[in-house]
Amino acid sequence: MLGGWVDVKNAKRILDIGTGSGLIALMLAQRTSPDTLIEAIEISLPDYSQASENVKHSPWHKKLTVRHSSLQQFESTYLFECIVSNPPYFNNSFKPPNANRVVPRHTETLSFLDLIQHSLRLLTDGGTLNVILPFTEGLQFIDMAAQHSLMLSRKFAFRTRAEKPIERWLLEFRRTSHPLEEGEILLYHTGDEWSDDYKALTKDFYLKL
């Protein structure tokens, strides 16, 4: 959802933090003009290798660069109009025995504070930080961002069905206050048919739609 939801119409430089397999970066490459440049960083070496391979074999390899780096160590000669991240969000929960599963899920390698502070370091004045988070963690992130002068400008709730609780927040932040745009995305309206809103958001990325 994040790759389809992010507003990229004015972005010529985009940074994807914690790209994993490179899926979101590739979605953004598909949605943007040929002269948009996208950098994707990944701390996990196996994921970095997979993302590099995926980008290499994609139609957008000329506009997309994958780097093996943590956000804390990442340096750039230019700032970004758009930063995107599907960040780790488990803080004090039981960790799985497989270390490869810890990195993308737990905040040991990328805390919310690190994400906020380094995004401020790398954003243009009019740039946006875009994240997707579970319900409780999303509210915590909103509060922490506000404490560091990063203001919420878009806030969309995602739930599978109208009667279900909110499962995820899609959140956009800016350096300055901005009229808040709010919305909701349902996966299903009735039965097992995807909702029109969800189809509109993701139709460019599914062969069956």
C-alpha cells in the first residue's frame, strides 16, 4: 500500500529507507518520471543483495540505486523531496531465533527517534517523510515526530473491513504545519472482493486487476 499511496508528483529525489527486497522503491520508480532518481538503502546484506538483483532486472534500473548502509551511516550529496520507510516497529517484544528476521522487524537497528532525526537531516524544506505503521506504534510515532517539529500532513487508516479495528496507519509528515488530509482504505467492502479504493491504489502493480 505504501508504494501506491505516497505522493510523488513533485519528487525528483526519493529515498527508501530499509528497502528489503526493493519492492517499494520499484513501485515508486514505476510511478515517477524518467528523470526522478531513487536511492534505496538496506542494512541487511542478504536483503541488499536481493534488492540489487531485483533492480538490475527491472525496467527502472537506470533511475534506481541500492546501497548497503544503515540510515545512521548514510550520507548524501543532495537532499530528498520524499523519504519513504516501512520501518521496524517491535520495541520490547520477544525476538525470533532467526537473526535475519530481527533486523526488519525490531527497532534495535532503527529506532523511531533515529528515523525522525535522520529524515530531518536528509529532507528538503518542503519534503515529506512517509511511513506505514501498526495502530499503536503509529500514534506513538505521530507524537514523537511532533516533539521534533515534524508535522503530520496526511493520515490514512487501513482496515480489512469496516467493522474491524484499524490495522495500519499510512502517515505523511512535513517540516511545517500543513492542512491535515485524512482518509480510510478498506481492503474489502463486502465478501472477498477488494474494495474500489484498494483496487485504485494498487491496480498498476497487480497483473490480475
